Amino acid sequence: MAEGDIIASIDIGSSKTVILLAEQNNSRIDVFACGQIDSEGVRCGVIENAKKVTQVIAGIIRQIKKDYRTGFQNVSVNISDPNLEVINQVAHTHVPSSRVRQSELDTVVKIVESMVKIPQNHQIINDITHYYTLDADPEPVSQPIGKKADNLGVSMHLVSASNHHVETLETIIHQSKLGVSNIVPNSMASSEPYLTQNEKDKGICVVDIGSGVTNFSVFKQGGISYTGMIDFGTREVTQDIAEAFDTSFQEAEHLKIKYGQTQVKLGADKLIKFQKIDDSNYYYLSQESLSEVIKESYLEVFKLIRKKLNDQNLYRSLKSGFVLVGGGAKIKDCDQLMQSLYKKKAKVGRVNTELITAKYKWLGPEYACALGLLLFDPNEAEAEQQSNSKNSFLGKMGFGRGLKFL
């Protein structure tokens, strides 16, 4: 397979950086390679040392070339920006010929462009068309060209990120001798392998619990409506365990990974051996007390998400509930805890293998972002426009593979 035909993604996380390689197999993406190394230069999802991140990516590329004997040219990459701005905009235009043409689609997008006020020192990284409407009919239309109408409406979702974060990310990728196919917020990417169209129509929130931050995206009426971030991740859970039991961060991480869950069933409690910090003696804690600490940590982040959803008047619209992904979704029963708190359906995401296939270990929730990024693959012309038109309104197209109208 030629390098130019390989679909690649880079997920730069707080704890690890992952590169996945895949190929198109009819309407499905088949993942055939994975490389990962512990992250450096990233804190709470934000790149603080570009040189270290570049070195990590170089190490993964060497690993992939050695293990799979292949290279690649362009990548889709995630972005985590605490100053991410989300804009939902509706615009209308007159249809002179009473039948919609491409020119009307171009015009209505330009009207959106003129209406949107991008924050200073920001640029649009994703502009996604929810749907079009014709005349006074509220029924969404995905492909209006050729249809009869006197007025054309469009609903669009736009995401802007700081110039600094975008330019840092682009510099890292280019210094890695790669091209940037697309830049996508974490939870937007993470949603792609998991959601059905019915869930998007009814209203659903994807929560990506990472090591340094938790990202979430809300879908309703068939498309993305809101993207947010909470400065809280699984590192805080580990830190809470360390403080509760006076142990080291490393020992707390071990306890979390091996015994972590948010509740212990009646009669299933047991004692767990561990070491306190700077102490060679062994001590015991109950699994119930460990789960109580983990439960309180998860309740904290779930309550913060609930507040943001309420502030945006989105909570009531989530008829399909919540989907949990990311490494934090591996904590046993965290979905049941969310469901009991929210009184809405909650589940750990399962990859739609009709869209994307991979080895079982690469389908875990910790690979959600890297997998989802593979589904964002603009054509070559769009990719070139992204690299050369940093401040253009349409400079960063966030259209998914075959999912332009979400």
C-alpha cells in the first residue's frame, strides 16, 4: 500500500500519545498498526513543551516503521484547548430561481461567516453543517440542491481554538515531517466510532475521561450542538487515592488500575494489601473504602459536567443519555454511577465495527479519540487549504469521512 493511501491519526494525550494507521476497505476503516509512548510535554491535555512532544512522536514513528515496515504522510490530530469556543449559528438566503443551486449553498455559508464573531486571537478549526431547511418547513434536509424552495436555511456548528494552540500543534506535526489532514477537538473525535444516527437525533452526550482532562460533546437533532472541557481527569482520581491512604502516586495508580470500581456489591468486600509512602511495611485497606474514594472523585467530575449542561440548557435534551469513553471509562461501574446520579441512561461506549475494525486491544475506550480521528479525512484539496489558510473561516474543515452532515 502506498504511503499516501494510509489513513493516520495522532492522539496527543496527557498520559500517552498514540498513532494509529488504517486503510479504507469499502465503507469501513481497518486499523492495521498502532504505536504508543508515554507522553511528555503535555499537562492537563495542553501542550506545554512542543520539543518534547515532537520527540515523542518521532519515537512512535520509529517504532511503527520498525514493527510494521511502513511510513505515512498525513495525519488527523486532536486538540485540547481550555479556551475552546463553540458557536451555533443559523442563517437564511433567498433562492431566486425557486430551485436550490450550489450558489445558494455558498451564499448561505458566507452569510454565516459574516455573522460569526470569532474571539480575538482565535481561528475556526471545525465548521460542521447540521442541516438545511427549505422555506418554513422545519424538517431538516441534508442535500437541498435541486429541491424547490424560495428560501434556504442552514444550521452550522463552529469550533474555534486559540491561534497559539493551533500553530503549536501544526508546527509539531510539520517538524515530524507529516502533513495535517485535520484538527479535531477530543470529544468530537471520540464520538465518531460510538454513536448511532438515532442517538444523535434524540440527543446524547459523549464524555471522554482522559488522564488530564475530561472532554464532552452534545449531539441533538442529528448533529453536534456543544463541546466542552472539564479540568479534571483520572490523575486526580489517583491523587485522591494517594492522599486518602497516605501512599505514593505510583502505588495509588496500581490500586486504581487493579482494584478500581465505583461500588462494591454487598458481601463482596475484601482487604487489599498496599504500602504507605516512605514505609517498607505493608498495610491493608478495604475495597469498599477504596471504591468510596473513587466514587467521590467521579461524582465530582459528573457534577461539573451536569452544571455545564444546565448552563447551556442542554441537559433535558439528552433523551439518549450519556456514553462514556476514554481511559477513565475503564473504571468498573462508572456508567452505573453516572446513571444513578443523572437519572438518565449511561453506558460505556462500544465501537461500531461496521465503521471501523481493529485488534480487540485497540478497540478499548482509551483509544476512542485515536479511532475517531481516523474517521475525519478531508480530501486532498481541503487538507492543503487547512495547511495554507490558517486564519480562513473555512481553513479547518471538520467534516467526518462520509459524515459531512452529522
